[in-house]
Amino acid sequence: MLKIGIVGLPNVGKSTLFNALTKASVPAENYPFCTIDPSVGVVGVPDERLDKLAELSKSEKTIPAAIEFVDIAGLVKGASEGEGLGNQFLTHIRETDAILHMVRFFDDPDITHVHGEVNPVEDIEVINLELILADQSTVKNRRERLVADVRMNKKDGMAEDAALAVIEKVLLNGKLAITAEVTDEDKKLIKSLNLLTLKPILYAFNGKSGGQNLSEATDGRAQKAYDYVKSIGGQYVAIDARTEQELNDVSSEDKEMFREELGVKDDGIKDLIRGAYSTLGLITFFTTGPKETRAWTVKSGSLAPDAGAAIHNDFKDKFIRAEVVGCDTLLADGSWSAARDKGDIRTEGKTYETKDGDVMVFLHS
């Protein structure tokens, strides 16, 4: 299951977003929101296609894809050196697959900013610098332990040290490790280090309904933030965590009306999850039948056997073929048998690249 750590400076809305996410979880027998500890929760991913497929198949159960969110306490300047229990917080981030970086995007004199004024670019740089400094220390320590292997010309040790040398140069220039030009093989060699800045980062610009949002200001702070995130190869979404939390106490029928009154046009939670999927390069495929309809998450570009492995290792190791139809096509045809009669169900082999929205049946030995 994908694990995303919510990070940011103190008082930027991390816990508010976490609470909004937990309340917005999709009811499902296998993936209700569950608290593993006070700051960890599993949230079902909303997907209208899943509900439509379940209705088509008259499924007893509907199981969405799931994401685990971790609410990590606010980082402060000096966290990489242990300030504010920094070492403990950095360890929590290290255990995640990706980072959701919450950034305050509104002015409000009643809500204290840790640095006295709201400047999104500076706030991002503070957190990124702490992550970079922590990675510098990790890489330096690892390279010191590889010295003997390099001296003895051990192939694996030399390859790992070479990859780390490239990353160390980038880190010492104050840049994120994810910007380093290293191969997928290099990344496999250093995977065990769990480098913080090698993780995908999605920036969430947290506004406030009725507040002085930077997106509506004319002082250029918003545009500078957009440009900065783009310059470091990142992606961002806009969200109003407080409003999303409040809207979760409103019935589905009344949500749109309240959104209009509050001036919040889009569903921030769905946008955030879509942004997370995009940042991580994820897609969803489905299995459906009378017993259950279920959404599965895999990396974009996954071949059919790898998609099968999301269900069970046997589906990869003993893969023969997969029967595949697009979700929209299946829904338009009205049933699996009708789709088969129309020739819409394809038989695909080991080299088939799974597409977002595929409905799949795996055949194995």
C-alpha cells in the first residue's frame, strides 16, 4: 500500500488536512479509514468508475484502492541536526513512499507563522534544505563505509559509490537528489538508504476561504511559488484544508451549495489524490464480479504480469494471459458477456502495458 508523509512547517494545516482526508475516506469493508496510531490512517481513493462497475456487476463488496497518510509533526530549521525532535521526524519521512509538502498560502494575523511572515518559496526552501542536509549526511556516511570495497575493486561497491558520487554532488549544490541524473539501476543500488529527497514530492498550497489568499493577491508571491515548484521539477495542487474538513460534515446533496457559498469551486481532496497519483506515476485497473469489484494501483507502464502481482504473486509468476476491456467500454456494453459478444474483450500477453481504467481477468497456470 502506498504511504505518503504529510510534511511542512508548524501551523500550515497538516493536521487539518489529515483530518479532512480521514473523514473523506470511502466506506468499504476492507478499507475503512483506520487509525494505526494517532497520526497514521488508511484512506480509500474516491473513483466513480469503481462504483459504476460495482453496480454493473451487482457486487456484494466494493473495495477502493487505498493510500496510507502519515501526519508528520512540523519540521523546523535545524531538523537535520536534531532540532525540534528533527531526527525522529526525518525517520518517519524516510519510511514513506512519497512526500506531500503542505505550504501556507494565505495571510491571517490571527494565525502565527513560524517565521513571522508568509513567503511560500522561503517556506519550501527551509523544509527542502533540511531534507537535503539529512541526505548529505546519509550519503557521506555510506560512501565512507564503501571505501574498502572501492579499494578492492568490488564491482557492486564501486557501482554504488559512483551513483552516490553523482547524488552527493547534486546535494552539495543545494538541490534535491531526485534531480540527479542517475539510472534506474543506480536507484536500485541505493534504494536501502531511503534518501528523503529522492522521493517524489507533491506541494499542496493551502488557502483559506474568507481569508487573504495569496492566489488572489497582487504581490507576486503566488506566481513566484508556482514558478519555483516548476523550476525544481515538482507539481502542486491548491487546497483549502479547513473548508474540506468542514464540508465532510455536510451531506453530499448540500456540498455543492456550500462550496459555492464559500467560493470553493473544486473538490480539493479529489484534486489532491489525483495530484498524488500523477506525481507518483500511478494508474488504476479494476477487477469486477458478483462477489466484489476492486480497484488496484500500479505504476504507469506496468506490464500485465506486474499488474497481476498486485493481486497475488502467482498471477505474475504463473501468468499465461489476461482478458482486458476498458472500463468505459464495458459500462457502455452493459455486461462482460455483451462485451465479449461485441469483440471488445481482448486477450493480452506478457508484454501488454496496463492502461488506466482497464478491467482485467488474469489466467495463470
